[in-house]
Amino acid sequence: MPMDKNSQTWRVVRATGIALLALLVMLALVVLGLLVSGYRIGLDAQRLIGKPACMPSLVYLWTKTDGSAPERGEYIVARMPKTNFGIGGREGDRIVKIVAAVPGDNVRIAGTEMWINGEHKDRLWLAKSLPGKGVGDYDVEMVLGERQYFVMGTTQESFDSRYWGPINREAIIGSAMPLF
């Protein structure tokens, strides 16, 4: 039996369909606007496959670098360096990290503790679980060179400069903004 086009059910179905269509059109316009403006949408793939998250959010926007030097505290998009650990991203994969130290900063790691410019920052939470490595294997004190950046993730499980050292400016391909 066909639905009466004047019934309450038909009106609800029609209103829902129109609302969904309008939502899809708005979403398409937002995505198109982001692409035209140079932004891209990224996902934390670790969250999608049920592994410990590397980003504070599932979705983030990112744009290619404008050539300016990243600042401490800024989210950056970079290429994963070669690590020889067999865990984390593959060399060249896109990673999103926070700039913890910039050229000229002093970074010191002793045991499982880390300091930047004399201020205690964090621990090396993965130090005891990385294959073939132990506490103390990461001990270092360095002043970052002219184009070096020390980057960190936002979770304890993050695999970052605490383990593989600073990244060079050339590895940084953009800046990121967490959304949700």
C-alpha cells in the first residue's frame, strides 16, 4: 500500500531526506573549500586500527609548510626518519608531532627522564619495551643544530625524538591542527 503524501510519516521521511541532502552538500563544500585553500584532512591511523593513539585527536587538518621555521609547541607534519627499530611508522611515512625543542635548545636524556633547557619535560615510557634496547641506551645531552628539531607525540606510547633523535628541517612538510 503506497504511503499517503499528506501523512505525518511521509512528512518526517521527506524532512529527514532533505536534511541529509543539505548536510551532504555542506560537507562537500567544506571539503572543497579546504582543498582549495591548501588544507588537507588527516586521520590518526593508529586509532582506526585499535593501537595506542599518536595524536590528541582522530581527525586533523594539515597544510604544507610556508617556509617559516616551526615554533616550540606547534603541531607539525613530517616524514618519519629511518629508525631501525622495526616499530612505529615506516621511513618516509607522514607523522604528526609537537615541536618540543628548536635549534639552539639543550636536550638531555638520562635514564628514563628528559629535560629541555634544564626543565624536566617527560619520561621515556617506551624505553623498557623497545626490542634490543634498555634504559640508558638513550642517554644523551645535545644542543640542537641550526636545522634540527626535537619532536614529541602527545601520548606516553608515542614513538618520537626521545628514541630516534632530532629531525632535520627538511623532513618537516607542514603544520597540523587537531580537530576531534
